[in-house]
Amino acid sequence: MDFLIANAYAQDAAAQPGGLMQFLPLILIFIVFYFLLIRPQMKRAKEHKALVAGLSKGDEVVTNGGLLGKITDLDEAFVTLELAENVRIKVQRHAVATVMPKGTLKSA
């Protein structure tokens, strides 16, 4: 009956890879993810935290929603923006996406 079913012989122990070699692809994938995804995201979060901490009155900013305004009042958690003359809104500090150069609001 050897012609229908092949015999299954045990392999010797030397032919099997070691324990570390089995996890090497997983470790390499984690290293690639760290350098391509995790590290840049942490860098952007750190930069945004510094940007939010450095806000001051008179800065012209853009919010995450795309609103361009000038900071008129600062609070611990909120910022008051003047979008146009006598048009003021209050947004959370972390909703500020970018600080624009001075004079951007007048040219827009």
C-alpha cells in the first residue's frame, strides 16, 4: 500500500529552526511599524502639544474645522477666536490645527 499513501517519516531535531528564528519575522514587522507609524505619530503629537501650549493673544490660527481667526482670549481649556468684526466663537485649545503668519487674516 506504499504506492497510494506516502510514508510520513519523523524529521530530525537539527532541521527545525530555533525558538528565536520563529519570532524573527514578527519582531521585524514590529520594528518596521515602530519606525513608519508609531514614531512619526508621537513626534506630531509632541509638536501639536507644544503648539497649543505656546498660543497667545493676537495669534492668527486655523482650527481643525477650517476656521481662520484671531485669538482674543485664552483660557485653560478654551480659546476665543474673532472670525470677523464682532463675530467671536469659543473653541477648545486642542482644536487649533495651525498658527498662521501675522497678516494672514487681512489678506484672506
